[in-house]
Amino acid sequence: MSSIKAPPVHKVTAAQLMLILVSGAAVYAVLGWTSAYSLVIGGLISALPNAYFAHRAFRYRGARATELIVKELYKGEAVKLLLMSAGFGLSFLFVQPLDAAALFAGFVLVYVAGVLVFIRISRANPGNR
């Protein structure tokens, strides 16, 4: 067992989910229902696989667990990419009508927000570097 603390990646996921709700409501008010749920679906396609990856990536800590950490990073990234691909494929296959621009906008918005929140958390907790 390591004394190294895991970074608070759950905060990134929480921020992404809040952003999905707020932006979905704003898009609903301006552009309507189809664009709103398309944006929410795109945001979920980004947030949920990233949450899964974070769970896998930060499962182990410490120098003794280096091999396990690397294995989990590869497995987590592979599953994340599969989940994202499946999310887009299933969305285009089963969600009708779908606003493709809103779907991709939601994906990119949530992805960029996750990166920015993680950077902010990393700067606020310099001991986790």
C-alpha cells in the first residue's frame, strides 16, 4: 500500500456532468429539444469513458505498482476509445432526429472542460505531481 494520494479525479467527472446539465438546459432554451439532447449525449460520450479511464488509471499508486499502473493505463485507454466509438456509433444509428453539430459540440465542450478542471486541480494540489 502506498502513502501517495490519488488525485481527486472525481471532481473532474462531477464538473463535466454539471456542465452537461447546465449547457443542455441553455441549449434547450435557445435551440430546442433536439439540439439539447444531442449536446447532452455528446457530453456523456466524453464524460463517461473518461471517468472509466480515470478509475482504471488511478487504481494503483507507488513505485512497486509501476507495472500494474502501466497495464491499467493501456487497458483503460483501449476501453475508453471503444466506449467513445460505440457511443458515437449507437447515437448515429438509434437517435433520430439527431443534431450532429450539437453532438460533437457537447463532446468537445466536455472534453476541454475536463482538461481545464484537471489542470486547475493539479495546480491547487502541488503535492500530487
